[in-house]
Amino acid sequence: MNSYKFTKNWFNNSEIKKNILNYVNNNEPNNILEIGCYEGSSSVFFADNLLDHPESSLTCVDPFMTIKNNDHEGILKNNEEENFDFNINNCKNNDKISIKKITSDNFFETNDKYFNFIYIDGCHDPDFIIRDMNNSFKYLIKDGIMWMDDYEGGDGIKMKNAMNLFLREYEGKYVIFHKGYQLAIKKL
């Protein structure tokens, strides 16, 4: 087991950590996008468990504290970016990880890559949630999985309502296969 630096254990108890290996096969090529990385707990889990195929990759997108007025400003005070860098450098398959320290909006302006698995745990502002889901869905391949954190948590009803707006708009283009604290869909 690799030695990592984490100050929060949110991902340890997450539904995605408990379930994702039932839906994503490590023996096949996985092109993963992660929006919102914090200290890299989910990033290193994906790298250690889903990137063994030679053609697999992980793209991590997080601006850390380069933007003001973000929803994590109050908790980003404990060297999270330095911990993220340390954790990524010490994980298995770190040579398959691309790090984009920019906003997801900036990332999608130039992105031309498609993904079979996208994990969204970025800004909790409803406008950002909807943009992240819309933009991610465009770059999700058929039968690809999009997994969102904080469906039943975070900022409560605002986040759930934002995700539900997306679900209504794209009805018939996905199937929900997990609904709890987190929400997961498969693109049809």
C-alpha cells in the first residue's frame, strides 16, 4: 500500500469507492476524467485500481486556489495542492495521469478527448454543476459512466435540483444505475 497524505477521508466512505470496480474493468482501456481533485484521494484510487491497461489514462482537473469566490475557499487552507502533488507522484500508474490546474470551464474549451468514465466532484454552485454535467456528457462515450458526488448532500437541495435539471433535459439519453448520496448514470 502506498503512503499518501490526506487530511480528509471523504472518499474512503464514498459510494463510488465501494462500487466502481463493479462497473469499470481494469483489464480494459479506461480513459477517466476527474473534475475536482482536492488532495487526490479519488485520483490515486483510480490510478491504483483502474489504469493498469497500457492504453488507460486519467485526466485530473482542479484549479485549487487560483480562482476566488469558490465554494471550497473555507476549507482549502491546509496544503491540499501540495498533498495532491505528493499523492499523485507516489501512486501506481502516475505516468498515465495528466494534471490540469485550471477550471473545468477552461478545460472543456480546449478538450478534444473522450472518456468512458467521468467523476464530477467540482464546484458545488448549481450553475457550475449543470455546466460540468453538460460538458462532461458531451465527452462521455456511449455506454460510458458519469458519476456525481453530493447528490443527496453537500449544499443540499440546490445541488440535487441542479442535477435533476440535467436529468430532465437529457431524459432518454442515459440510465440511472446508482442513486444515493451520489448519483451515477450510463450514457445510452
